[in-house]
Amino acid sequence: MCRTLEDQLSEIKIKNDENARQVNDISGQRARLLTENGEFGRQLEEKEGLVSQLTRGKQAFTQQVEELKRQIEEEVKVRPQNGNHPPQFRAISTHRRLLRHPQRLLL
């Protein structure tokens, strides 16, 4: 009977050691995942900041385009009909062409 109890104790110790290794492995994985999660959180904040910055830039660009359109519309109303355009109208004409083809603004 003593031998049986010793065998059972040995098996329990082996299982206990195995469980302790699993706990250590899981704890290590948890620490790595927490670190990784923190890094992803920082990256997310950085990307959200960039998105916000791009959104503000887009809004400013859209406002500039709309203002140029309004200026062109106003100046076209007062433009002389004889074809002799002062220099500012030639500049407006250039702006107008760029507004028709906005991809040229990126070049």
C-alpha cells in the first residue's frame, strides 16, 4: 500500500510540474500579447492622427477649390466681352482649366 501511495505521489508531482510549466508558458504569452497590444494601440493612435490630418487637409483643399470656383464665376460675370483680357483674367483662365482637370494640381 505504501508503494501505491508513493507511485500516486510521484504521478501528482509530475502533473504538478507539467501544470507549473504550462502556467509559466501562458504567463509569457500573456506578457508578449500585452506588449504587442500596447504597440498596436500606439500605431492605431498614430494612424488616426494621420487620418485626421489628411481629413483637415482635404477640407482645406476643398474650400480652396470652392473659393476659386466662386472667384471664377464672379470674374467671368464682369469679364469684358471683346476678348482683351487683363492679366488677372488670364490667371483665372489657368485656374479654371486646373479646376476642370484637378489631377493636374497633383503634378
